[in-house]
Amino acid sequence: MKYDYKRLAALLMTVLLCVGVMTGCEALDTTLPSEEEQEQESIETRVAQANPKKALEVIYSQLGKRTGLIEPTEEQLTSEVGLNMEDVQRAFVRYVDGNFGADDVYIILPKDGEDENGNSHRDNVLSALRERRDDRIREFQNYDVYNSSAIAQGALLFERGGYVVMLMLEDNDSARAIIEKYIPETLNVS
């Protein structure tokens, strides 16, 4: 009989242990966030990890001292670059006064959503940068200082990590590599 009490005590302890563990458990929420929530979280993560200011600093440190380099105000972003600041969440821009050539970098984070006309802020920013490129091409047609006409015509416009980027440099490939280092991109697998 002594043997049965030990077995009964062990069984009772096991049951109590299991009941104690089970009462501390809550039902797990196994629902996945919607695709829209995942996309928004992914964009926010990339933007938080991005360092476009550092990318700009590294690009211009490699170019060396540039005469006529302008770090535009919001007013200049509107009047000179052609951006509508209602479309822009953040802007990191440097460009050279036309008298000194073209060594321009535009890194723009458009706002989410659409404007009052139903146009996406992203599309508005892309359109403004294309217009800026065309303006710079026209600017250097008759005044091609430091190979600026070819540089403007070879402008590189792309998107990276939620940012819209335009590079107008002698070596766009090196600058793009810097952008890719400081503005991470994630795959959108859908």
C-alpha cells in the first residue's frame, strides 16, 4: 500500500502543477496584422532607420569643398526647387548655384496619402523633381560650366526606403551606393 500512496501523491502533484501552469496562461492572439498595417509598420521602420542627413554629409565630403553650395530654406525649396511643402514630410537637399555648375542631391520623404485633388504626395514630389531636372538642363544649355549640361541630363531619379531621391552629380553611382548604405530598403514580398 505504501507504494500506491507514493504513486497517488506523484499523480496529485502533477495534476496540481498542470492546473497551476494552465491558470496562468491566457489565450494567444494568433491573428496577423492586415497587409496595410504591415506595410505602414515596414515604412515607419525603414524611415526610423534611415539617416539621409548623414548620406548627404558623406556625399559632399567626398566631393570636397564646393563653391556655390546651397542648403535651401523651405522658401527656396518651393521657389527654386519647385516642391510644394504640403507634399513633403522631410527634405534633405543641397544644390549648387548655377554659376558654379551642378552637384545636386535631393532626398525627399513625401507625406503619406493624397492631396486635396486626389494626387498622391509621392507622385507630386516625383513630378517636382522631374521638373527641377528639366529646369537644370535648360539652365546649362547655353552655359555649360564644369560639364553641368551632361551632369543635369544624366540625373538619376529613384526611390529608396520611402524616400524619393534625385542625384545630379558627376559620379551618380558612388553617391547612390552611399544613399543605399544610409537609407535601408526592405523587400516587399506580396
